[in-house]
Amino acid sequence: MALVFWALFAFLVPSFVQALNLVDVLAFPLGYFMAAQGILIVFVIIGVLSARWQDRGDARPTPQA
């Protein structure tokens, strides 16, 4: 699931850069702002959530056969 979100943000957001550049955020075009800051933040969040999910799965007791 994390890979799907990663691919979504890695490939979908940059395809909208030209449309996003029409809006300014802190004197920078929104497309630049999303590419330089937003996508990196999302990647870190995806990594943290994926690690938490994996830790929960590892903490479950395994059924004894």
C-alpha cells in the first residue's frame, strides 16, 4: 500500500506542475513548492506510517501449530 501512495505522489503530482505554477505560495510557484517541499514531506510520512504498520504486524503473536 505504501508503494501505491509513493507512486501516486512521485508521478502524479509532478504531472500537474504547470497547472500548479499559476498559484504562488510564499513568493514561490506552487508547483516548485510541491516538488521541493511537499513531496519530500509526504515521502517521510509514508515511510513512518509504513514502519509503524510493519511494527504492528511484527508484534502480533504467531499462531502455534
